[in-house]
Amino acid sequence: MIKLNNIKGLHFGFSMLFVMIGMVCKGQNPIIQTKYTADPAPMVYHDTVFLYTSHDEDDSPPGQGKFLMRNWLCYTSTDMVNWTDHGEVASLKNFKWADKAITGWGGFDNGAWAPQVIERNGKFYMYCPVQGRGIGVLVADNPYGPFKDPIGSPLIGAKYDSIDPTVFVNDDGQAYLYWGNPNLWYVKLNKDMISLAGEITKDSSVAKRAGQPDPFHYQEGPWAYKRNGHYYMAYASTCCPEGIGYAMSKSPLGPWEYKGYVMKPNKLSTGNHPGIIDYKGKSYVFGFNFRLNFMETTQHHERRSVCVAEITYNADGTITEQPWWQEEGIAPNGSLNPFTRNEAETIAWEKGLKTAKDSLKGMYVTAVDNNDYIKVRGVQFKKAAKSFEVSIAAASSGGTIEIHLDSLEGKLLGSCSVVATGGWNKWVTKSCKIQQLKGLHDIYFVFKGADGQLFNIDWWKFK
């Protein structure tokens, strides 16, 4: 994604220095770089983190509040640093009732705002705000979809501040749906998770009252969960810019007591949207910033990028406040096995690349140009690797994949030559010898060749 061009103008407090720093930094936040992603909704299922996001299109118009969002994406990780792109899992086209003729919001062309997915009884329920038209629900038999609309109408109507749904199932089996901007709303769900079990209610403890102090500074993006007997409501706090605030309660219906910030607002980002999970003994908060946008241009667009930080809890259940999203990111929570097939779209950091999807191969990496690269973190070579295999397609003359150890300029383990295969979807397996290595390393795949697109990449493995 990060192709530096069309540097234009400045935007409220962002300087050219910030942009130039962004050009050369090679950190780990944001965690997705091939697309603009926002509104993270993480879900732990078995041993995997499923991260559902909204998607800001590359051609979103400039200016605050001008979003261009058509679909929802899914990423997975088992180590919190390498994220596999599964592409679009649902879109506005899933909701036939969200027709352009109804409200004039753009129909299938815009309005796919912040979602959340939850598993219950072997089904996966995706709650999706269709901006200006209500909140819908989709259902699938597995977390990758396909998701389908089981009711054919909004679950929550447009009149109830119907954006940013979050869903939570209590220990007693009762499910709750929360949402809203500028108010926090909630309703109980039936066990089927697609119908309402009570009245829609505006939360009174978080509500803004004219002429009275507002300690919550609730804006939008609620995220409800329970941990060690405490109920939490995290949310985008203050505006604008927005940080992440949170409140706690002894009940899923409040009253909520404001506790402070998970992360204070920062002028580098107008918005925010929390998602909080526990995974492999650690706790994490997801949100977003605008770093990738400002690595490409100094002009503000609603092109956001998901970030993650580790959080800790105090003895009383309160959350230790975190600094703004750190570019170096978090430590791996697990490792990657190089001796199994690894999808090329499993990426910790990259330069210049895109991902695409077709019916033959599914997701793959494309837009590979000279000096582009992929970084994969925490690769565990438990035995000596002697060779490298990669699935490649090339309509051009091809190029070379250089395999570097631990940095872009690190030890060259080997070079895999790629020649034309007969087309961008004509896939062949190439292999090359490498210098033997063992241990835990970061691997950099650096792509070399002539001008123009070199090849597409489907998967790789060491042997």
C-alpha cells in the first residue's frame, strides 16, 4: 500500500517532518498495511485471533467525516504480530433492505461502518451498522463466512443512533447489544441472537445532561466485556480528537462508573474505536490511527489503520493507562512455523504491496515492484532449513526474491529466481537453496527486478 506520491498541502498541525519520519519508519503499528482498516473487532476463537474490520477505500475523498466504506474484512493471527488477510467477508450487498432508493445514503456504495462478530452455539453472528439505515445482523457457520442475512430487515432501526454495535453474552446466557452516538443504547437479545428480548433503552448513567459535568465524555464505539467479575464498557472518548475511555459496573446494565482513559486523545488521530481481548495470558487493546495516510500524503483523508497495544490490569480491575499507539508495536505472543505452508498474505510489515482474491487461489500478494518487501516476525526454525519454496505467477519477465535474516540489510540466506510463468494467474512452484539456519528470527523477503509489476505470490515454506 505504501507508495509515496502526490504529497500535497498540510493538515491541522501535521508537519512535513512527521510525514518524512513516517516514510522511513519500519515499525509494527499499524498492523495492516496493504489496505486501510478501521473499527477493529477482535474475537478469540480456539487458538486464533479473528480480527474483523471496516474498510476505508483507497480513493476516499479528502476532509473530515467523508468516509467511503463498502465492505467488512477479516484477518487472523496466532502470534499477534503476523496477520493473515482473508479479504472481504461481508458487504453492503448482504443487506437487500439497504437500498439506495430508501434513504439516499448511497445504497451499496457507502456506509459499511463498525462491525462486531461473536460466536454462540457454533454459529457466528456479525452485527453491522449500515449508516443511515440501521443495524443489521448476518449469520455464518464458520468465522470466515459466508455470512447471510437471516431476517431481511434491520435488527435496530435508524432512529436509535444506530452505529457501532457491540454484543456481549453474560455468564447466565443472556445476550446484550449496545451501540450509539451520541448516546449509549442497549437491548437484550433472545438466544437466537437475531431478535430482541426486551425494550430498547437509552443508558441513563452515561447520558449527557445539559448544564452538568460529563465525566464519561462518551462519543461512540462502545466495547462491552466481562473480566474477573467486572463488567467493562470501553468507548471512543472526547471529540475531537478521540481517545479510549472506559467505565466499570457490577451489572451488564450499569450503572456505569467512569474510570479514566485506556489511552488519551492525540492530535495525530481524529477518531478511535476500541476492541479489547485476552489472548494467551496477555491483554490487548485495538484501535486505529492515520499513520499510513500521512506516510503517503499530508492531506487528511478518512483512511484509518488498525493498531494494537498490550494492556495490564490493576488489582482492583482498573486498566493501566497506555501511551498513544507506539510505532514499534508489541512483542510476539507465539511464533511462526516456517516448515508448513504459509500464506504470502501473512505479514507483519510490508512496503508497496497489495492483496487480491480469486476463485482459484483465494488470497494472494500482488502489486510486487522492485525493492518492495515483506517482513515476517518470530519465525522459529526448530531444525536446520536448507531450501525455500514459493508459489509464484508472473506475466512479466519476473525477478528475484532475496531472503534476508533479521533486517532488510541482514544476512542474505539465498535468492530465488522467478521467470515468466505465462500469466498473472498461471501458478508454479519455485525453489532455491539457502544457507542453513536454526533458531528464532525475523525473515525479510525483498523483491528485485525491472520496472513494473514483477510477480504474484501465493504461499511459501522452508524445507
